[in-house]
Amino acid sequence: MGADAKLAERYWDILREYLEHSDEASLNRGYELARQAMVDGCGVLEMADVHHRALWRLWTESRPDDRLLWAAGDFFAECLSPFEMSHRGAQEGTRALRHLNEVLEGELKRIAHALHDEAGQLLASVHIALAEVAGELPPQASIRFEAVERLLKQIEVELRNVSHDLRPTVLDNLGLVPALEFLAEKVAKRTGLNVFVTGDASTRLPAAVETALYRIVQEAVNNAVKHAHASSVRIELQRTPSKVACSVCDDGLGFDAHRQQGAQGLGLNGIRERLNALGGSLRLTTEPLRGTTIQAEIPLGG
């Protein structure tokens, strides 16, 4: 007897016992049966099928009256309780994850602001002070100050790069598409990778959605550079009244999608967590030597 048949038979035995005695002990046994079935991988639809088969068996054996049918419904509702509690727990986890992402992004924004504005202002003050001191020194000594100036300018560039990597101001000020175009330009200059962005720059999305999609694209582009050794990447953003879809397609090495280790190396768990927090979904399409496409969708309703 297979696992489904055993579950159906056990369900039938406990249901019949409950219909005969209407006792709390039978309800508890039904609850425990369903809880263990859920742990073993059984879903709500499978439990509904088990209950349907039990009702059919009940009907063919005894033609039950309305009272017994209502009682069977109560028993089934009790058996669905573990699934309901699991669903509510998942919803609470999703809300907690969304809040955590918002807190982390807020902290990144604060740090990026401090690097870009406050540290930049301090370096500007250092430039002015050095210029004043250099003007009072002989030419030979001023040359050494010029070397210090060049080092300070390099530090400024690095701070700006770190600031933009943490949280680009263009994302908050102008929106997702301009931020992606800015990211594409930076990556192209740094790596030589051709990055193309398609999307409506005039449309703004909810802040949480823009942040999630930006981070997903950022991760996917980094993967194209570090792992796929791609020569080009295409980023496409499409919005409908009910959802927004974003795809990142590279022409790199690709990989065997069935190898879990390869997928983990792409940071897909982090991408899925961001999407799950917003009720979104992820689709990965890849083959060895045929590139990789990551497609993310996020609902916009409500």
C-alpha cells in the first residue's frame, strides 16, 4: 500500500470514529494525522482529495444525513488547521523579512550619504588647507603636496564608488531605470561588459519594489562578470497595471541548472528571499555555453 493509500485509509478510520462518537480525542487524532502528513510533504489539495474520497466512501456505504455531512466538514476543517497555522507563520516570516530588508536598506542609505556628502566635505576642506599650505612653501616642497593631492582625489573617487554601490542616490531621486542605466555605465567602464537597459524611465514604482529589483539586477550583472564571463548583458523592465517584470539575460557560459551548487554560487537564495518578501517569483533559464536569463516578477496590486 502506497503512502497516499495509507493516509486515505487512516483518515477514513479516524473520520468514521469521529462520526460515531463526536469526541475530542478523534478530532485530536485527525489533527495529528494531518500535521504529520504536512511534515511529510502533503499539501492542502492532497488532503482535500483524501477527504473527498472519504466522503464518497461514506456516501456509498451508508447514505449519510445532513448531520453526518456537517460533522464530516467539521472534522475536515480541524485537519486543515496545521496547514492554516503554517500559512500564517509563513506570512509572518514574510512580513519580518520585508521589514528587515527595509531596515537594512535604510542603514545602507545612511552610510552611503555619510560617505558621499560628509566625507566628501571633509576631503574638500583638506584640499583647501593643503592648497593654502602649499602656497607658502618653496616650489620643490609644493611638488610633494601635489602628490598628496592626487592621493586625496583617488580617495574621493573610491568613496564615491563605494557610496554608489551601497545605495545610488539616483535610485531614490530618479527611479529604477535611471539607476539601472547608471549601474550599466559603471560596469561597462570598469569591466568592458556591454550592458543594455530597456524600460520606461518616466514611471516610478513603489520604493520597496525599486530597491528589490535594483539589488536583483546588481547581483545578476555581477554574476555575468565574475562567473559567466559574458560579453554583453541585456536588462529589460516591463510594467503592467498588475505587475512588474524584470529580466537579465547574458551571453556567458551558462551552467547546469540542475546542479544546486552552481545555483547557490549565483546568490539565488538571496534573490528569492527579496522576491518572496514582496510576493514575487523567480525563473531561471540557463544551459552550458548558452548564457543565463533571470526573470523576476513582482505583483503591484494593493
